Amino acid sequence: MLAAIVWLALRGDEQPAPAAVAVATDGGQPAPQFFGQVEGQPAPSLPGERARQRQQLVDQYALTDHTYCSYREGSMYPAHSQPMSRNPDQAYPNRPVLETKPMRGDDRRSNPDVLLQTAQSRVFLAAGESVVFSLRAIEPKGAVLPLVVTRAISAGIVTTGARPTTQVPLSLTDDGGGPDAVAGDGAFTGALTPQQTGLAGFHGTIRTEVRYTVNGKNGVAIFDVIYSPRVPAVWAGAPREALEDGSLAFILRAEVRTPGRYVVTGRIDDAKGRPFALATFNEVLGPGPNDIKLVAFGKLMHDGAPALPLTLRDVDGYLLKENTDPDRELMPRLEGPVLTSRTASLKGVSDAEWTSEERQRYLTEFAKDRKGAAAELAKFDPSQPLPPSACGPVK
């Protein structure tokens, strides 16, 4: 028998021996020896493989938990009443746009030895409003360099083939008069009021090109504003406040001349002057008088703990124009404080989260995903507790 086995093993033209080989037992009878998985039995998991599988389940649970918790936190306040901390770039819309860049010539090459400081009081310009431009040249270390403005022209940007607009000359001076604040400080300043020029009827981007020289070298600076010559609605009547549905509403009255969708934004400060909330209005308005409500949401007031009373300031709005460029007609802006509320406590202010059909639908689906991932992880390794959640236990 042994010789037969050896003879079979030595034959090179035969197929490999099967996994079950005959070996002698104490009784002399062959018994099967298995080197693989026994049919009907689960494959044994090696320690490394089991750890990898568990980590996958942990990662899946962490992802679903993050999705649920981040959505819940991000949607607990309505979109029209958000913490200013989430929108810091919109806190002070009427501050000038300041830039410092290397001087550039017509060939667009920069000169690192000369820096050009520019200031622009606003980007969007409604009918009757003015924009102030300023420029100054300095060395990299900060010393002011002598600058001479040789030409400044404002004109509307039109599409290719369209008739060019009127070119309006602009005066920039450093004499302390008009818009120039300080004489002889090296900053040349000028103001543009399109309504008082040949650009009064132009709707779109007005570009002001300023040519100058510094140290005998020519440079050019560009200032763009988006101008709206027609006022679609005006403010009418005194603003007021009201507690509605557990939130503080600042109510403004607008006389709408052109019906359509209006987007209005206001900033809300606390009693210490701290920017607290960004309030927006986005609704379709019909012609005639309409109320526009800018809301400090109740729970936001509880969570943010602002010093009361609150003040609404710096309100701007526009009529949204779809499928056109520019896409808006501007309302006159309300600069500075508009209304300080009489509400000096949180009495009557709700601390409930924002709720809507859409929010509840998403929360339900995200909670379902999280619960399912938690169940899979618990089933795989019931001896270990779930990783901590970012916003509370799984229910």
C-alpha cells in the first residue's frame, strides 16, 4: 500500500493529489484529513480580518452619525435667520473694499517695487447713489510714493457688437475737498454718481479706468460697480417690531413698483454692538404696499445669548431678475441703525428648533441610516459599546 502511494506521488503527469489524503490510523483504516473549510461550518476569522471588519462598521456608523448630527445642528435655525458667525463676510456690507497689489502697467506686468493701495466704497450701486474710488502708491516698506493721475474714465461694459456707452471723465484729487478726506496724504480720491452723468440710464457693470504714473512708470487701475438705474421698490413708513411665533420680527414697509421676487438682507446687533444675526427675506411681492419681515429666530436668541435689546441695521434689497445680466434691480439701501427693539428679555421667545416638512423628512431618513449602522455594529460585536455620538444616543 505504501509503495503504491509513493509511486503515485512520483508520477509527474498526474493531477495534484486531492485535499483529503488517506493516512493510517491506529486501527489500520484510512481516515480523511482536511486542510480547508468543512462544508456547512463558518470560516474562522483571523484576528486581523475581524478587526478590519469591525473598523469598517465603526466607520460606517461614524459617517451616519456625523451626517445626522451635522444636518440637525445646521438646520436648527431657519435659513432666513442665521448666526452672524456663519456669515462673517456679510456683517458690514457698507465698508469699503480695500486692496494692496503690485503696480501693473498696460502689459499686465507687475512691479514689485511699487504697491498700489485702492479703496472702493461699494460694489452695487442703486439709482441716486454714489461710489467713491481712491488710490495711493507706496513702497513695500510703507513709505508713500508720489503719484500723478493722468486720466480717469468711466464707461458701461457692453456685449460684443453693441453700441458703446458714453465715456464719463472722473476727477481724482488729493486736496482735501469733496470725497477726499485728507489733503496731501498721497491718496487720490474721486466720486461717481451715474444718475448725474450720461450713464444715468445704463443698467449693468460700469468700469472706471484710472491711468497714473509713479517714478516715471505708467500704471493702470480698474474699478467696477454694478449699477441699477431703476428703483423697483421704495421704503415707506416707519419700521416696527413684533413677537411672532416665538421669534422677534423687524417689520419694514415697502411700496412695490415692480412686482416679483424680492431678496432683502438685514444685520442684527446686540446691545453691545456685537454682530449677532443675519436676517433675510426672500418672497414674491405684488404691487403696492408690502410688509418685509427680518427675523431674529427664537432659539437663536436663546442659544446666542445676545445682550438685549437688539438693533436692526444696514438693510439692502433687490428685485431678482431671472435669466438676465445683471440679475437684479436694487432698492435704496438703509445704512446704519434702522430700528432698536423694545424687547429687553426672552419672555415669550421660544427655544424650540426650527421645524418644517423638509427638515423632518431628512432627519427621519438620516436617523434611520444611523440606527441601521448602529444595529450592524452591535450585532457584529455585542460585547463592545457603541462609539459616542456627536449629538446624543441612537433611538
